[in-house]
Amino acid sequence: MELLRIRGGRRLEGRVPISGSKNATLPVMAAALLTDQRVEVVNVPSTEDVLTMARMLEHVGVGVERLGVHSWRLQAVGITGTYVGADLTQRMRGSFLLLGALVARAGEATIAKPGGDDIGMRRVEQHLEGLRLMGAEVEETADAYCARAQRLRGVRIDLDIPTVTGTENLMMAAVLADGITVIANAAREPHVYDLARCLVGMGAHISGAGSELIVVEGSGGLLHGTTHSVTTDYIEAGTYMVAAAATLGDVVIERMRPTDVRWLLGKLRAAGCDITEGAGEVRVRAERLRAVDVTTWPHPGFATDLQPQFGALMTQAQGTSIISEALYENRFRHVPELQKMGAVISTEGRSSVVSGPSRLHGAGVTIPDIRSGAALVIAGLCAEGDTELAHLYHLDRGYEDIEAKLRGLGADVERVLVGTPEQEVRDLTGVIGD
């Protein structure tokens, strides 16, 4: 079993480059199903989820070639299968992105239910209802979702909440449909906009991406190939910003778009940080922290994928903060692990109450999901003594070279092997968000 060992108490200093967005890469890779020509994708992060998506695409007949560490070539000359089984889908929730593209391209798709919690499963109903409105026959069985359509047609789809994966799925289905599709109350996250940018590069006609109303003029036929550079990962950028603040450090986060994280910059300033924005970078400095409250909300609100990390930050702030989660019912799985390290934190329904500053101490903790893992890394950086994090595969799903990047900022971090890799059983049944 691999562990991440962190010897805390060091102030982070220096510069850290941000990788391409994992959450933008996955739908862009799925979009290769919409053409029989080559799609080259660059600035791709080297993460486990990208490898899983590559395996799923190969499974349905896409030619997949890794050109380099951060670049891939995909070509779906023909679709040889439309069933994606649980052995692949349970590795990540993003597997559901194949549904809309496969139905549009091949006329049918069966996707085994992705890994995730119950609230996550209920949220896919918007994807399914949108496809039904477009003329697909959609069936939910005990263990899979099945959709069939001879031709999809353009319609108006009013989402009751701005679901990211739902918006992406429906956009991909709509570009090959007949007629115009309007997606109202669409998600506005940067990776949704990035997918639209890729689809436009493939010849799709899309307007309104980045707003709550997206209009897609269907082509009625396959798109053409393209070369697409994936946008940078604003969640990774935000994680390093929070880590810099928590360690009272001085860090420049490079190769990012400050406009993607305005909501976080405002909260960090309110917490006492000195924030300097530049062209493609943000500098975060902190000397003393004060407690602030946070409520997650769809973009451009405070991202749920940074809520656990911000909670770890608030353990080092003076005062009491309330962290409220509006999107998921069970996104405080990091709290018991933080308590093991001495954090004064409790949960009440969809909120956690954090009192600080806490003198954290090293402990053995278990990572329950990607972003909880990032929160525990931040806590370990602040703690006295050694912290050992188990279930590193969660971090590897979403963060590229996290230990190398932290070492570059002065952290004492190493990956160690205890026992044999075969002893580790990967539990993805409680994955939240990602």
C-alpha cells in the first residue's frame, strides 16, 4: 500500500505551475465520438481518471494513442460497442459522459451505473430527461442506463439545477441532432465552456457557452477533427492557493486564469490574505488568518470541489466559521479525519462548524475522495509531526504530481510503499462530486 508522508510545519514558498483540467479533459475526450476524424488533445493532465476514460473509449472502438505525457490522439472511425460495463464505470462518475455522445453517434448506449453516492445517482435524472425530450427512449435498470434513438431532434431543455455533466452530455448529443437545442439553466463552469470551445473547433455551432442559456444548432451529421488545448485546472489552482494561505506562505500560482476563481480570491482576501493578480498567475501571501463563512453554489459561486480544502484552511483561522454545502448531502467525509489531527470541527446537517486556530498534530488518516484528500494534505502541511495519508489513488485521480509540486514549494513530502501494492483494495463506492 502506498502512503503519502508529510512532515508538517513548513511554510510554502515559491512558484507552482497548474496542470490542464481533469474535469475539462474527460468530456473533450468523449467528444471524439462525434467525428470519425482525428482529435488531438494537448495540455492533458497525467491522472488516473484520464487513463480510465482512455480505456473506456478503446472499449467502444475508439483508436487511442498517447503522443506524450500531456497529449493524446483519438479517432473513432467506427463504433464497435455501445455497452460500458461496471468494471470501467465504477472507477469514476465521469463515465456517464459517454451516454450522450454514444447515443448521438451510434443510436444506442448502455452505461453501467457509475460509482458514487445516492445523491449523485439521483442527479443524473436531468441527463436522462433531456435525452427523452430529444427523442431517445431511455430506460433505467437495476445496474445500468440504456438509451436508444434513430435520430435525435433539437428541443428546449430546462434544467432544474445547473448540472455540469448534464449540460456537457446534452451539448454533445445536441451537436449531432436535427434542429436547434436550447439548454436553459445550463452550468457555467470553465470546463463546460472549454467543451463548447472544443466542439466549435470540430465544426459545431454553439452560442451562449459560459452563460445560463446555451443554444446548439445541430449539424445532422458527424463533426470534423481538431486539435484542442485543454484549459487549466482552476480547482488545482485553488487547492494550492488555500495551501499557501494555510501555511502562512508566499506562493505564486502560475499558468491559470484568475477570472475562474474570483469567488475564492474574495474569500481569501476576507480571511486576511494578500492577493496579487497578474497575467495568468495569482500570488497568495498570508501572515494571520481570520474565520470567514462559505456556502457552496454552482459557478460562479463557491465551488463544492474546494469546500473541503477551505474547511482545512479555517482550522488555522482565528474565530468560528460555518462551511455550508448546498450541492451534496454527504461532502464532509474529511471531517472525522481532521478531528483525528486535532481539528475542532463538527457537522450539523449540511454544514460544518470550524473553530480555530487549532494546533494540529500528525496522524494516520484515510482519504475518502479526491477533494477530501486535498484537505487532508493541507492539514498535514500545517500539523506538527508526521501525517501519513492512505488511499492515495483518490488523489492520483485528480492531481498531477502533487508531491513533486509540493516539494518544489518547500514541503517535506514523500510517497512510501508499505507492504505490497496488491494488499490495497480500492474503494470507490463513496466518491463525491468527481
